[in-house]
Amino acid sequence: MEEEIPSPEIAIACILPKPLDLKSTEYDPQQSNAIEYLKKELLAQGLIVQLSDGVLTEVFLTVAAPLEVVGRAAERLQIRKPTEIGLEVVFDWERRHSFLRQPVDNSLFSWTERYHCMNLIISGLTCSADKPLTFHRPDQSGEFQVLPGELILPKLKMAGVVKEMFPLHVENKRKELMKKWPYRWLSLWSQPIDEVYAYFGAKVAIYFAFLGMYTKWLMFPASLGALLWFRRLGTFASAVPIIFSMVVIIWAVLFLQFWKRENAGLLSRWGMIVEDSDVRAMRATSASEEQPKFSGLNDKTDDVFTSEAEADRLEKEEWMGRLRSVRNNGLVFLAVVCVQLPFELTYAHLNKIAPYDIFRYILTGMYLFIMQYATKFGGTIALHLVKTQKYRSKEAEADGLIYKVFGIYFMQSYIGLFYHALFHRDFFVLRQLLIQRLIVSQLMNNFTENLLPYLNYRYAKFKSVKEDNEIKKAAGEKYVKHHASRIEKQKLKPTYVSSIPSDLEDGLFDDYLELALQFGMVTMFACALPLVATFAFINNLMEIRSDSFKLLALMRRPVPRAASSVGAWLMIFQHMGVAAIVTNCALLVCLYDEVGDWSVEPGLAAILILEHVLLLIKVGFSWFVPEEPAWVKAKRMKRIHVQSLVSRQLLSLLEKTRSD
């Protein structure tokens, strides 16, 4: 059944012109006709537009799109969607009943598709008048014109009429999801992932699916770690570090392999077919990609050839790209080794020799203050380096940024721990630091992710209401308590953005970064402190509910982004799993080599053998556990079979047409 009255899902914040009479808050309708013109053009596209008042001179245009309007825009975007027979083809509105519907709400389009279709319509509005239109600027500094055929929205933004455009929460769906998700603390790691996908899109849903599965799998090493730590084992106590490190490493390998299966199952359930061409089609809905231009393309023939000069040019570009990648990675490596490494070692050494605890607290405060700006500066440099490279897609560019920024955070998070473990062999201090970081990080994250956005929202609301009251007081109007509208409240809430100044990543960058650093502590220091997994398990149970509450109640609804996996973060997790084998074996050597001569005695030789055995186990489990479930593979094979049949029928039809 097709949707009749859709809910508003996008808001456009606009600024009314200031009144000519400063003692009046009444606005001349002739001065605000730029907003009326924008509303008229939106209505002409078939959109449902409503005007909502805000504080001061701000108003909002809320936009909803009927199903047919979205469908026609999907045709223009050439969105590929799966059909009932398993094929994925470009959407055709006239054949809409042949396409699969969404698994949760039975709608024809996902939230990601709807948003990008609406964004295409709004951003693509052009002036349909046959002569220039003149409007007043909101600050009364003059007039501006919109020429025939000119894009309307960018022009109104430049003139200051349109402030911003942002997605809206759908109130009834948001409240329903609040009851099923952040408020259900007793559900532990269980989450309504399909409903999250329907409301936020694939990228957010995949993150929470990964977080939920990671937390569920953490229950085993967390329980075992607590048992081994608190239970007296007598003569077997010396074997605890070896046993637990082996268990955690095998656990990490199995978790990552089974996550790939879970990820494949989610994509299949959501109707997302992941192949090279399909991934490009999905990316095209969120960002246009530069297509390579070949000089050998002849419009008069069906042949596409590459000349010798073209081949030389492409080969030169390929190797230049490789050299730029090596240069950028080398610069990041040198910056980490020559700048960050000495700084981290200096802090760790001063923290070690500080005579009083008060000095350590002061030193830690100075360190955190400096690192707050140093990491942002490093992220800015990494972003600049990424922009100098040419990537095949926005997704690959975002992955390059993730790798570079994570290297900075990796060094910041772990070098001090390795300094105490390998250089001083002070495992007492190492365990204290691990516990402190897990507890302090949880408190800091709760403050920055939940309390700080709420305080920012309350301050923004107080400031806007105060300014509105001052204007009314100057105009001699009676004070009336202002009640912010739902749209106004959402506009005042902070945007879900990452800590690095980049449009390549949203707030999920910081959430994934937090998980990756925690995963490194759980795996790379397993033999030093089995309780790390226990702390991580408790932390993640709280993280699931706090992150979901943050998205639904404290933040604006994020712009949906297409995604088929956790992206570069999976590779980071896998590399940290390999690093965990090396670090645990090195820590075991430090634990058992009390003399410090690093001689290869039977015990130390056994640790070296253990390292190679664990590497073989990792490779073995990676081969043994298939990356996709059997039902997903069967579904994919069926789709390939259908594609083959359709191709044969098409060839037969072409041959018949030619013979006729």
C-alpha cells in the first residue's frame, strides 16, 4: 500500500529580512518573498512544504515527498534496486511493483534512497522565470538577483536567505525506537537492528550490529578473565597469562570471521547486493565520482580502444599515484616516529619518576590538554595529505584518512603502555594504567558524547530565546514565554560529526576509533591483565544504550550514508589481531625472563614456538570459517543463474530482431 501523507523528513532553515522599523517586529511580506518563492518552487516539484516559525528572524520550511516524487527522482539518479526475481536493475517507476520492498516497514525506498532523492530535487531547483528575479537580503544590505536557469538554493545561501538544510527526526518513529532501543537496558546486547537500518540507514545500523556482536562475544573472555583473576589457582597461577592470551587471540580471530558472516547476512536481509558495479551504484547516490575519460572513445562506433599514448599516460598516472601514496605514508610515519614518539616517551618517563601523585595528576592534565590539540592538528595534516592523492571513490578516500589518523591515535594510546611493559618491565604500573584508561575513558566518553551535547543544546536554546526576548522588549511588546517548536529544537541540537574536520566521515568515526582502541587493549595486553576484557564488556553494555540515546535524543538526525561493511576498520581490527600475537609473546617473555638476559631457554623457546602456532591458528581459522553463510551464497548463486537466463533471452531476442 503506497504512502498517502508522508511525514516531513527535511528542514530548510531560512532567515527573514530585518524590519525597516527597528521598533517593530512586523515584517513586510514583500521583503520576505524570497522564502515564498523557494516554497513555491518546491511545491511545483510535487513536494509537500509547510512553514514553521522559529525564534528571532528564523523560519523553517519542512519538506516531505510523496512516493511518486521520490520514484521519479530515483529514475533520474538511476538507483539500482533488487527485483522480485533476484536481478538488480535501474529503478523504473512504471514497473515499481516488480521491485522488492524494505524488510521492516514494507516501503519501496529506504531512508538513504529517499533522502538522496529529496536532496537531488531540492538542490537541483532552477529558476523557471523568463527574467531575473530581485529579492532583498535579510540584513537589508542590498538586493540580489536570481537569473533564469540559475540554481536557486546555492544563490539563496550566498545571499543569506537560506542558512542550512538538515534531516528531521520523524517523531512517532523516533519515540517507538526509543522504547525498543536505548530504554531496554535488560536486553543487554540485543538491538532492533532492522528498525535502526530503516530509520538511520545502513552505515549506522552496521556500526550498532558490529558493536552488539562484539559485546556479545566479549562475554566469554570477560567471564574467563574475571574467573582467572579473582580465583586462587595455586601452582597453576603461573600458566594463567599463557592460557588467557591464547584464548583471547583465538577468540579475536573467530569473532572477526563470524562478523563477516553476520555482515553478509545483514546485507542480504536488507536487499543490498554487494558486487563491484553495485557498490559503485550505491556510492553514486551519496557522492558523484569522477569518471575517467578515455581519448579512444569514438561516438560513431561501438568500439572502445586505448591508443599507445593513452596507455602510457594511464601507466604514468598509476605509478605517480603509487609514489604519492608512498610519500604520504612516509610523511605520516616520520611525523609519528620523530615527533609523537619522543613526546609520548618523555611523558611516560616523567610520569614514572614523578615523586608525588600531585605531580602525576598535573603532568597528566598537561598531557591531555596538549594531545587534544595535537591529535586535531594531526587529523588536519592527514586530511591534507589524503586530498593530494587521487582515489577511485569517496569510500577509498575515507579509508585512506582512517588509516592515517588511526596511526596517530595508536601511538598516543599504546606507546606509554609498551614503555612500562618492555622497558621497565613494571607490570604493576602497566595494570594500573590499563584500568585507569578503561575507567577514565568511559567517564570522558559519557561526558563528551552525552552530557556535552545536551549542555550545548541547552545553551543554544537559552541564547536564542534570550535574544528573541530582547528584540521584543526593545519593540515594547509584552513578554511571553517562548515555547520552541519541534523543528526549532532539532535545529538547535548538535550535528553528528567526527572530531576531524572532514566531510568524508561523520560521528561514527569517533565511535569506531573508540572500539578499535579498546579492542587493542583487550587483545594486545591480554596476558598482563585478564580483567581488561571484563571492563570492556561492562563498558560496551553501557555504550550500546548511551550511543543509541545520543543519536535519538541528543543529536540531529544524521545524513544517511551508503555502506556495505565497517570499511577500513575491519582491516584495522584484523591487523591488531596479528599484532596481539606478537605483543602477547613479547609480554610473556618479559614476565618469565626475570633475569633479563633474553636467553633462549626452554621456557622462552616455547613462547617463540607459541607465537608461530598462534599465527598458524589464525590462518587456519580464517580458512575454515566461510565469510558468508550458506543461505546467502545460495541466494547469490540463484541471482547469477537468473542473470544468465535473462542474458540468454536477451541475446536470442537480439538475434531474432536482426534476422527480421
